[in-house]
Amino acid sequence: MDQNQNNQNFNQNMQGGPVNGQNMNQNFNNQGFNQNMQGGPNNQGFNPNMNQNMPAPKDKVTAGLLALFLGGLGIHKFYLGYTTEGIIILLVQLLLGPLTLGCVYFITGPILLIEAIIYLTKSDEDFYKTYVLGHRGWF
């Protein structure tokens, strides 16, 4: 009798009998698959609009070349989305350059060269994590 009752409970569990109240196929098809396609509970599953909140990828070579050739105008900062940092560089170059008779360029030039080298030598993944996702404005 015990053996027969164990087999009956096992069969009921496998078929979604009284123990869990649903057929296993129905449970998988209706809850698992559909929730994943619709974002599931708490939006944990597949979401086709997932990239809407992600920042657009920026090319490290473009950022490095902009820092190298147009860094004095802060163009590389504007390219990366760092408006405040770009304005600071632009104002320092335009206002302090003539006032210091160009001496400020001896300070900002090496800084911009270092930034260009850092951008160009980082791996694509590190560049994206640091400067696009992390929004690290300086060095």
C-alpha cells in the first residue's frame, strides 16, 4: 500500500496534480516563457527596450585623437558628454592663454597629451566602463 501511494503521489506531482494544482507544461509555457518575454516580475526577464537607458558607446580612438589635436578647445570632453569639463578647458585656454602670454599652454598641453595617451591605451571595455558609464571627467 505504501509503494502504491508513493507512486500515486509521484505521478500527481509530475502531472501537476493536487499538490501544485497545475500542469507542468502549462506552468512552463504560461508563466516562465511569457514572463521572460514580457520582462517578468520586477522586469527581470528579456526586455527589448533594455538599451534605452544605456549611454551611447563612444569610440576611444576618436576621443584620443580629439584630445590630441583639438584638446585645447575641450572638444574631446564635449564628445564624451562632459559639458562642464569642456567649458572649463575652453575658458582656461581662451581667457588665461592671452593673459599669461601663452604660458598656460605649457601646462595644459602635457595634460591633454596624457589624456590622449590614456584614452588610446585603455581597452575598449575599460574605456567604456570608466569614461562612458563611470562618467570620469578628468584622467
